[in-house]
Amino acid sequence: MKILQINKFLKIVGGAETYMFQLAKALQNEGHIVKFWGMSDPENLVNDFPDLLANNIDYSNQGLVSKLSSSINTIYSKDNRKKIAKVLGDFQPDIVHIHNYNFQLTPSILPEIKKRGIKVVQTVHDSQMVCPYHRLYNFQQDTICTKCVTGSFTNCIKDKCFDGSILKSSLGAFESMFYHKFKYYEKYIDLYISPSKFLKSVVSKRINAPIKVIPNFTEVEQTTKDIKNKKSYYLYYGRISDEKGILEIIDIFKEIKLKLLIIGKGPIENKVNEAITDSNSIQFIGPKYGEKLFEYVQNAKYIVQSSKWYENCPMTIIEAFALKVPVIGSNHSGFKDLITNGKTGFLIDFTDKENSIKKMKKVDIIDVVQLKNNVNMFYANNLSKKIHLNKILSIYQNLLK
């Protein structure tokens, strides 16, 4: 089978790219031919169509006229439609599997794929189709926001969701209005894959199309190394930013005086360092990657994920489960798809400090060995590479029949 993977970034930027490359590798190991198309970038990990990649536009270095021209291209790109036409002609894939494409690649590429009779699958990595800002979160007000999911996309303009900018927010809202008016998301995608029931329920409010729930997977392997002198610690790892609730869990752990390690990087590192200056039980390590990171994960008592915003299918949880580590997560969104209270971890409302402290004290005395066994069984039965790949191939094959 020949499969074209489409994503705006062809380098690791986040969970979507990590998933795409791992899926491609698993497909290639089964003998399928996989190629990639997206934006040009010197850091790209693949380079299948070097002369046909979408232009990589850097808004920060553009003048006003260039910015206006680029803004139009974030909504509809004739150039990208021509390029994908040539890619499809050269490669002639059986299946096109799309990931993130709005703004940089634009949905303008979809009719070009569909008119050739090629089946199109899209993995939904975020809420872009129902929220112009795609995050269901208002950073100006530091709160969850779902106004556009069932209401007007003009809410994006009113609340200036894109960096507090009316221009950017207007472009985002217009992009959503345009593609929903002409039903691009229903007409040109044969099947959607949602990694969580939560995201499916959100997307279904605006998109009338088949959506199948298949959680993500990872290829993280167990290591035999121990982190010296770090036993019985809790671990947060990921982006160091406000919406991840990192300052809230620091506040909680300062009260309960349990050991917390923090790994990652992001815009509020200074705030984190300042918040832990008077604590002997909390340590900010900074970023770690690959095997070094997973040594810390594997040796943790629990992984703590305290996001204030809605998460789809957090790769951090799947990685933790692959390493047999239970997770304490926020009591909402995709966390509830993966964490079963008392079995694979615990769900907590981290915005309620007093109640969180009480629950964390109870959690700390629970038998972690049994939880690890539960996590291992849940991962083997639901999140393994083999199970995931079988489901994806089944979708491809059914569409091709």
C-alpha cells in the first residue's frame, strides 16, 4: 500500500509529529510505502518532494504588504494546491493520511486529492475545525473557552483569541467561516480518527462525518537504569507554561512536602524557579530528551499532569503507561479517556487547592505496585503499537474496498 502522510511540520514540534513519524515507521516495517508532504524547513526529518514542499513563511521578518499577502495564503493557497497536485501525480498514493494542515498548508489542498478518487483519512490532533484558535482556551482571560464550538466564530474576534490581535483573530474566524460554509470538512474527508472520546464529542458538534476513536501509541521501551538518589518522587514533564497548571501543582506540593521533579522548558521557567526558591522538596531540572527523559519517567512514583486547558490524548500519559507508571491527571477532557480512578491513576481538580491536597495525601499511601500492574495491562490491551497499527490498517483497507 502507498500512503502519503501530510502535516504542515515535517520535524518534531509536538505530539502530532511524534505520532505521525512513529505511525509511518510502523507502516514501513510492515512493508508499506510511506512518503511525506508539508512545509519546507532546513530541520525537516524527511525530504521526499524537495521541490514541491509548501513555502515556510516567517511572519516576524515580513513588512506590512508581505504580511497581508501571507495572511490571504493562510486561508486559501493556490500555490499549495498546485504543488500537492504534482505530488499526487508523482507518487499516486492509495491513501492520504492528513494530520495538521490549517493555515500553513490550508484546506485548499483537499479538493485536489478528492477529485483523483484517493481516499482521505484525517487524524484530529486538536479542535481546529470547531475552534479557530484550535486550543479551546482564552489566554487573555486564562480560562477554558468553547464559545465557537456551538456559537458564532465571530467570538474569536470579540475575544481577540489570537495573541490579543483583532487582525489575526479576524483571519482565523474567517478561515473557519469559509471552510464550514462550503462544507470542506464533510465533503473531502472520508473518515476522521480521534485519539479520544472527548475530542470526538467536541468535533461532532459541528462536523457531520464519521469519526472513529483510536488512542495514540508510542514506542517507548523500558530501561534498566535507576535515577540515583531520586526515589519516591512525583514527576511533571512537558511544556513549562501557564495553561499546563504547573504553578498550581507547585503550590500544592509545597503544602504536602512530597518530592516533585519538574522537567521541561517553556515561557514561565523564571516563574517556576521563583516559586520553588523556598522549597526543599521541589526541583526544576530543565529539559531532558529521549532515554535520559524516560529514565526519570520510569523511576517516578507517579507522573503528574495538571493541565488547565483541555487535552486530547496526552502523549505524556501514553509514554508513562508504556513504562508502567500511573498518572495523576486533571479531571477533564482526554485525561478521563485514559485514567481510571484507583486503577491506572487518579483524576484531580487541581484548581481546588484544598481538595487537591487532601486527595494527594490519600494517593501517596496507596499501593503503587498494584497500580503499575493495572497500567501495564491497560497499555497492553489498548495502547500498544500492534493494536494501534491493526486498527489503522483496517481503516485503510475498508476504505479501499
